[in-house]
Amino acid sequence: MKATELRDKTPDQLRDELVSLKKEAFNLRFQQATGQLENTARMRQVRRAVARVETILNEKASAAAE
């Protein structure tokens, strides 16, 4: 998901997105540990998506504080 799409969402929607991404990252780590992970690039994509969502949440929080 692109940052521009994420900026259009509300903070609650972003938190829901963050929860689902973290669950996916958890499942991917388990798959890797058991040798079942096929798409290793997905771990990097999910990690970066989590960072992107957290960054936008922080931007929105700092904008609301001003």
C-alpha cells in the first residue's frame, strides 16, 4: 500500500492496518522458522509497510498536537 493511500485513512483505520500487518509478520516468522516460507521477499515488504504505517500515524499525531 502506498503512503498516499495510507494518508487518506483515519488513525483508527491505520491502527487496524498495523495490527493486521504485525500478525502477518508474526506468521511469516513462524513459516521461516519451520522452513515453510516460500516468498522470502514478503517479510521485507511487510516490515516496510509496518514502518510506513507507524510513520504516518506519528505524522498525524504530531499534526493533531499542534
